[in-house]
Amino acid sequence: MQQTYQYGWIIPFIPLLIPILIGVGLLLFPTATKKLRRMWSFQSVLLLSIVMIFSINLSIQQINRNSIYQYVWSWIITNDFSLEFGYLIDPLTSIMSILITSVGIMVLIYSDNYMAHDQAYLRFFAYMSFFSTSMLGLVTSSNLIQIYIFWELVGVCSYLLIGFWFTRPLAANACQKAFVTNRIGDFGLLLGILGFFWITGSFEFRDLFEIFNNFIFNNEVHFVFVPLCAVLLFAGAVAKSAQFPLHVWLPDAMEGPTPISALIHAATMVAAGIFLVARLFPLFIVIPYIMNLISLIGIITVLLGATLALAQKDIKRGLAYSTMSQLGYMMLALGMGSYRSALFHLITHAYSKALLFLGSGSIIHSMETVVGYSPYKSQNMALMGGLTKHLPITKSTFLVGTLSLCGIPPLACFWSKDEILNDSWLYSTIFGIIACATAGLTAFYMFRIYLLTFEGHLGVHLQNYIGKQKIPFYSLSLWGKRVSKRINKDLRLLIMNNNNKSKSFLKKKIYPIDEGARNVTRPFITIVHFENKKVYSYPYESDNTMLFPLLVLGLFTLFIGFIGIPLNQVNQEGVNLDILSKWLTPSINLLHQKFNDSMDWYEFLKGAVFSVSIASLGIFIAYFLYKPAYSSLFNLDLINSVLNIKRGPQTILWDKILNYLYNWSYNRAYIDSFYTMSLTAGIRKSAELIHFFDRRVIDGITNGVGVISFFVGEVIKYIGGGRISSYLFFYLSYVSVFLYLFISLF
């Protein structure tokens, strides 16, 4: 075991070989490297698989021996200061390492086909491997300085990946927004790290926790400075995990390629904030005010993320707000002291949300090949529907992920979310009500996404969209060239005929498929040859290299939740442990917490029935609203007819309330607008004022002194006549006046 742990330092550096080799290859052998570009995906998967196997081996040893291993090297040593670098292998490290590598492998396999058309294929895999290195270095860090270094590297990778298609203005703006927003939290994190070093004199976790706990026990800490430093540390987690109020960057980050959303914005990078709070949990748990703040931020994020997802039309943005809400559940659990529940939900959510994001990528990939669908229209759920028959595997896996996130047993998220809901009731009745209500909202908006995407008829959406446009929807091809009038006319007639006969637009094939279309290499989108009149007239299922990760993640979503179920494993103290609890035993012992005794199955079933009933209610409402009517995203007439409400003042008020809620959700609660008006506009006005003050006042004084000196010199020039007697006369006169004034005053 000792020998295995000694090689833990190589975990972050194995994936780093890919960007190095790609860079050297492009520098020395650019033509060969570009022609053989597909081999780099295989090498990326191979190296990350090695890291995953090594991480699993370490995790098995931890489960069997309940051990924590740390190794450090001295870097800077002085009389008053020492800084060490090293790595820490504990349950939290092994959990995060397995998540990063397992999800990363699936995403890389998926990306090989998804990004095959892109000219920047090599750059994509170089960025992804460098991100894996940064994230693995973050989770294996043994001190705060080391964490901060890799924390910033993760931020840089996020910036590069969100802005991967930097020629798109929206992508360029999104990566800048994410970078600036995270810098706010990162600056707070840096100040917090320096503050706790000032208090304890150490950056190492073990020394930091021990010294700080002694100060707390002896009541030797400042009651204002210590909570302030803890809040600053927490600010870094708030920004990275998209918690309120620094959540605004996450939905815009969906402008990057979908595999990036699946990896860093669902399973790994946004989980870095949760990881940081979990890593510093022994520090936060002894400060009650900070724990209350963490739980408060968590419950606000839970509710806000769920409500903002209700009216989103972009499928990836809807999933992004779902991620925000689920991260809020994890933060809530940590704030309540439920360390195990938070990490359990981190595991189950990572696989479920990665499955959903990759499923959305399969949907987008197929919709981009439909006549007239641009990359942005292919993400609009208002223009989808009826995909069940054409994307059966994607539909099945997406449904599994949806049911898991809704909390339907026996899928993964049910077990972890149910624990958090039970803990929230014990912690606070208000928190319990909000958490359970949000669970119902989660089921509603997730099934709304599923129904709008896979059920109904695509032709109905297209007809409604065409009716609102001055230019026919099918008049533009994917890269802006006009489709012939005959094709446009035939498609319009087909929609009308299908609507009259109640048939789906997707059931009929108009033109033969261009078999070579998938092999064309162009940036951003899959190219279809309209010039030859060979087009896809319906969506089609993705290739096997994209479906394989969906199936594997679907299996994880089905079975990963069972690691948290007690299976009659009793330790020496007679406590019934599940696999996860046994895995986390060293960390729990470090926190001086105790596991609960064997599960009371009656209480568990009672809570499960309650949570499943709430989720089922949300699913039923979504099905009731969106299954029969697909012509709009929020059909108020349907609601009125269902509730048998007659038109009148009350109905008008009801419509106004629903419209207000819809607009509030669709416009992101106007938080982005508020930031734009208050912060962005305020900073610009302040900058303009400071610029005016600098030019007119500061520079004005300096320039004025120069101008005055110039004029005084000109005047004095004419006074001087070159006679020494005159100079002496003026000099004596000045001295006499000065002496007179001095004597008179003093």
C-alpha cells in the first residue's frame, strides 16, 4: 500500500502529456500532426484511463484500510516561514479523482465524433487534457497555496473552453463574463487564504485545522476578523459553483461545445466550489455563523435555480440552471453539517447531469442536420418535438437521467436527494418546505424539457415558427445560402399536409441523404450539401461513439446510488455502514462526527413516499400542460380551460400573474439586467468621472502651473534691464517689506 501511495503525485501529470505532445507535434511536424489528429483522442482516453485505474486502486485501499496519506516536499524554507508542496490522498480526493476521470473518459470518447467536423479538433483535446491536469492537481493539493494555483489554472481552462469558438461574439462575451465573475470570488479566496495564514501561520490543512481549533477552544480569535476571512474563503466557492449572487456566468457558459458543458459545467469544475467547502469543512464547522451563511446561500440557490429553469427555451440553459439548483442542494447539505449527504449527491448528480448534457448534445447534433436549422435554432426546444422515433437510444438515456434528477427510485439522485430533504426538515422547517417544493419544481422543469424535446410533432412547432417570421423558416440554409424555392415550397406543403392528416413532419423522407456530409470538415457545424439537393429532412440517431458514453453513463445513473444504501455491513462498533460511509470513515473521524445507527426503514420509506409524491406531482403537472399542447411553451388558454376558469377580472389577474412569473423566469429574474444597470453602468460612469477629474483637475493643475510659470517668466523678462543697481534696489525693497510684515505680526 505504501508503494502505491508514493506514486500519487503522478495523478495530475499524466494527462499533461497530451497538450505537450500536441504542441511539440504542431511545432515540428504540423502536417503529419493535423492529418493524424484522430489518434490524439485515443491517447487522451488512454492516459485518463490509466489515471482512473490508479484512482480506483487507491480508493479500494482506503475502503479496506481506512487510511489517509500525505506526502510533502519543502519548497521555501526561512527562519520565519516555510512553504511545502505535496499531495494528499484521502476519501474526498479519491471520490473527486474517480468522478473527474470516469466522466472525462466518457466525454472524450463522445467528443471524438462530436468535434470531428471542427478545424480546431487538436486544440479542443489539448484544452480538455490540460483541464483534467488542473482539476486533478486541485483535488490532490495538500495546502491552500497549492489549491489556489490549480484553482486559477482551472479558471483559465474554463475561459479557454467556454470561448472555444471565439469567433462567435456570444461565445467571446460568455468566456469574458465567466472569467470576470470568477475573479471576484478568486480575489476573496486569496484574501481569505492570507487571512488564515496570518492567524495560524500555516497553509497546510492538517496544521491549519489543528491550530485554528485550539484557538477556538481557548477563545483566542478575533470575533470579527475570523468570520470575515471565512466568508472570503467561501466567496471563492460561491463563484466557482455558481451560487447566488455570483451565478450569472453559468447559463452563458453554455456557448461552448456541449462536451465542455458535460464535463466542466456539470460534473467537475462547478463541483470545485463544493470540493473546497468540503475540504475546509473542519474550519467552517467550528464557526456557526459561517455554517448558517453556507446553508442560507445554498437554499437561495436551490430555489432560484429551479425557478429560472422553468421558462428557458434553450435546452442547455435549462440544464445549466438545473445544475445551479442541484449544486445549491449540495451547499445546503454542507451548511447543515451533512457532509456525507453532500458528497453522495455530488456523485449521483455528476453522472446524471453528464448523461443529460451529452444527451442534449446528441439532440443538437441531430437537429443541426435538419433543413434550415442553424446552431442556435437547434438548441431551441420550441422548435423540437417528435424525436422519439428518430432518436430512440438518446431518448431512453435522456429519460433515465431526467427521472434520476426528478428523484424517482431506484435511480441515483433519489437516494442522495432524499437524504438532503430529510436533513433539511431536521435543520429548519422553512428550509425543509423550500427544499421539498424545489424538488417538485425540479421534476416539473425536467419533464418539461423532456416532453418539449421528444414528444409531440415537430411540424406543429415549425408551422408556428414560420407564421411569426417575415422570411420563411426554410429559406436559409445552414451557412446563409438560399434554398431553392421548390424545396421551400415542398416543405411548406408537407407541413400543411401532415397537420391536416395528423401525421408527424418527421415521418416522411423528402430527399436522399448525402452519405459524405458527415466527412466534410468545417468549423462549428456539420455541413449539408444543399447544392446537390441531398439533405437531411429529419433528425437521425448519433453514431456509436456518441451513443456508447450515453449508455455507460445511463448504467451509472441506474446503479451508482446503491453505494449509499446500508447493505448489512456492520463495523466493530455495531454500526450499519454502506459502502460510501465506509469509504468516508477517515474523513468523518477527522471531523469528530458519528455515523447514524442502522437505517430505520420505516422512517426512510415514509420520507421516500413524501418526496416521490412531490416529484410525481411535478411530473404530472408538466405532462398535463405540455403533453396535449406543443404550440407554445406556456399555454395560458389551456390552463384556463383545464381549471374551468371563465374570462373575467380574476382570470385577467391570473393571466397577469402567470405572465409575470414566466417573464421573471425567462429573463433570469432580471438579475443580469440589475448587474448591468447598477454595476456595469455604474463602473463606467465612475470611470468617466474619474477620467474627467484626472484630465481637468489633476492635469489642469499641473498644466496651469506650467502656463502661469510661463507668463510670469515673460513678465519678469521685461522687468530685468541688466543693471546690478536696479536688482539690488528691488532685492532690498523685498527684504524690507518682508521684515516689516514679520515684525508687525510677531
